[in-house]
Amino acid sequence: MALMTAEQYIESLRKLGTRVYMFGEKIDNWVDHPIIRPSINCLAMTYELAQQEEYKDLMTATSNLTGHTVNRFTHLHQGPDDLIKKVKMQRLLGQKTASCFQRCVGMDAFNAVYSTSFEIDEKYGTSYHENFKNFLIEMQEADYTVDGAMTDPKGDRSKAPHQQEDADLFVHVVEQREDGIVVCGAKAHQTGAVNSHWHLIMPTQSMGENDKDWALSFACPSDAEGVYMIYGRQSCDTRKMEEGSIDVGNKKFGGQEALVVFDHVFIPSKYVFMNGEYEFANMLVERFAGYHRQSYGGCKVGVGDVLIGAAALAAEYNGAEKASHIKDKLIEMTHLNETLYCCGIACSAEGWKTKAGNYQIDLLLANVCKQNVTRFPYEIARLAEDIAGGLMVTMPAESDFDSETVVGRNGETIGQICDKFFAANPAIPTENRQRVMRFIENMCLGSSAVGYRTESLHGAGSPQAQRIMIQRQGNIQGKKQLAKDITGIED
Ligand code: SF4
Ligand code: FE
């Protein structure tokens, strides 16, 4: 099948029987729900841009499995060039949506499971890699979106999976059958889960022998029997239910997270890619996390580009653009943003070939990338708020600006009064100022702040997870030897 258009993607979601719950109720027409739809539009951009000639080189690739043209989001990286194009593609999509476009988790999971399943088979003579290749061909040919699902709810953090009072706090096998497995549990914070056709499940952490039943990787369709999802709230999400287009900040696009529950779901053997090989859980986690930490050197940079632009517009609309401190703040924002991009490109350029043949990013540099992402977007957002001014959080509602209710002695309406007192640069309509303020509010504090701020902190692993990896990969012993060699110290 050819690549899907954005419209075909949206229509394909309607055909799924995905069970979605929000505000305590089942949402039947979730595709057109005003809170959910912006996240669908956002993901649809990964389809739309792949259709455009000018972006084909970034957005599509030739599958090493079939030789067919596929969306890059379903591609196995064949070299550093593919890894670099991936980061550039993510920056582009961040620029076009100012949101999390969700499809990267599947791409990152494909690449991690592909190489890990190869190495499990090498040790045990299993056929997980063949299973996975067939699954991936199915996804590539249908141009599906897949939720790469790693994060379990995890319960008591001091306990391993098998020690939890409730075994379901990590996804696990409850029945081994001739023809497959039955699983229970849940994956939390699942980016784009509702908007995905399939889910690719991976273990969330290293596991020991007693955790065998939790050392699992498999795929299942979104509407498999026993799967349901509970939608995650975002700050100011109900503004999406309001009329108007200003107060919501970003009317068209947004991100999405959900809790995905597996209640005795049967998984046929051909969709199982790890089943008890606990010593490979760590490899899969490190590889997936590494890819997703690289990803942030693209997507967050693209969103940062839009936020820098919005801050510069706010300065212009406020009449402050010529102030030297404003110029300096925009320089600082750019410096921080491009530093993140440097990290994303660097870990890609230093990529290496796995035994399976696809390419993995440099783990140390990818973890440095993500560690910076846990900090710099916060500073960029702080500077954007500094430049915008307090109005971004104190301005009356769009409906006040539209109101014809008379309040003034001379018959002025609420709308006219708002327009008069919130005007700044006389060359700029007040409405433009309103739009840019609400947009900055949305990215720094509203629903898009999920993607730009808190996700920058915790997505792809919280800061401490990167510090552990930086310690493991930092080769301090080798560096000590460098110092010994030069100083002539002999042990
Ligand atoms: Fe992609 Fe970034 Fe969203 Fe992760 S946070 S899915 S890398 S856009
Ligand atoms: Fe993410």
C-alpha cells in the first residue's frame, strides 16, 4: 500500500474499535472530540509532510526489508545519515506543530526491538527477530502509527516487578499458551496511544531472574480484546472545548498521553519478541531510551524555534524589540536551542552498526543531549515569559474582547475597552498581541507545556536516568589513565 495521506490516516482511526475513556466516560466519537482532535491533527502532519515533494528526502526512506518507499517513522536506520535525517525531520515537525507529534516512540521502539531481538535469537535460537521483521513489514506497508510503549506504572519504586504487591504494576504474562501468551498490566504516560493503530510493548527497566514473567516484548492492535485507554489531562485542556480560536493558544495542534490497560489480552506467538529473556531487558531499555533521547535533540528544538519566534513577535508587538536586553535574551534562547540541536546531530553522526545491521546512536552523547533537554527548554520558556510580560497570564478572555456589553460612560463596550487598554505598538492590531500572548502561555504553561516543559524533564527518562548512563558511558578509568600517562604516574 502507498503512503497514507493525512486524511486517510484520520479516516483509518475511525475504523478502529479503540476504547477511549475521558472524564469518567467512554468517548465513542473520539476522533472528532475537541480535546483529542488537535493531537490527531498533529500526528497527521507526519503523513501530510511525507506527501510533499520538498520534504520527501527527510520524511521518507527506502525500507531495507522490502525496498519500498516508507514513511521515515517506520524505517530502520541504515547509517548515520538516516539518524541525522531523523533529527532534522523531528525539528521540522516541531516547527510545523509547536507540539509533540507522537509518532517517534514507535520509530524508536522499532529500531531498538529490531536489534535486541536479533541478539536474543543469537543466544537462544528463538525466532523473535523473524517475528519482528514480519510485524514491521506489516506496519511499513500499511503506513501505521505505532505506540512504542515502555513505561509501566511501577508501583513501589523500591521494589522489583516480582516484589510488587500487585503484579499488574508491570506488564506481565499470566498464561503461556501453545499459540501465544496472555498478558495483564498497563503502560502509563503513553504518547499518542489513542492515535496509534498498534502498540509495541517493551520492558521498562533491567530485570532479574525472578522477573522473567515481566521481561516481555510484543505487539498488539489498539482495539485488541481487553485493551482500553484512559485519556491524560493537560493544563487548560478544557479551553479546547470553548468557542473562539485565541484563548486555546494553539487551536490546531497538541500532544497526547494516555494510560493503556491490558486486561488479559491474548497475543499470538508471531507478535511476541521477548518472553522471559530477562537479561536482555536492559539492552532493550538502553537502546530505546537512547534513541528517544536523541529524538529530543530534534523535536524540542523545533518547538523551541516556534517559541523563540513567538517571543520575538511579542517584543515587536509590545514595542520593545529594539531594547538591547531583548535582543540579548533572543540570542541566549537561540544559543540554548541550537546547543540541543548540536547534541542531537552529534549523537547521530557518531552512530554505530548493531549486530542486526541497523544503526544505534552514540549512547553517551544521546544522554548528554537529553540531560540538556531537562534544563534548556525551562530557561528558554523563562526567557519567553520574561520578554512577553505578565499580560500572557492576566489578559481577559477572548469573549471579553468580543463582547458588545456596554460598560463605558460614553457607551463603550467591554470589547472596545479591552482593545483600547491592551493596545501597544500602534502598528499592530490588539488581536495579534492577544494571539501571541496566549500562544506563549500555551507553550509555557498550558497544554503544550506538557510537551515542551514537563516532558522535556521526564520524557525518555527523568534526569537521573541520564546521569546513570553518563556515569556508565563516561569512561572515567580511561580518563584517569590519560592523566597518568602525561604525568608519568605508574601503578
Ligand atoms: Fe516525538 Fe518529541 Fe513527542 Fe517524543 S516528545 S514523541 S520525540 S515529538
Ligand atoms: Fe516523548
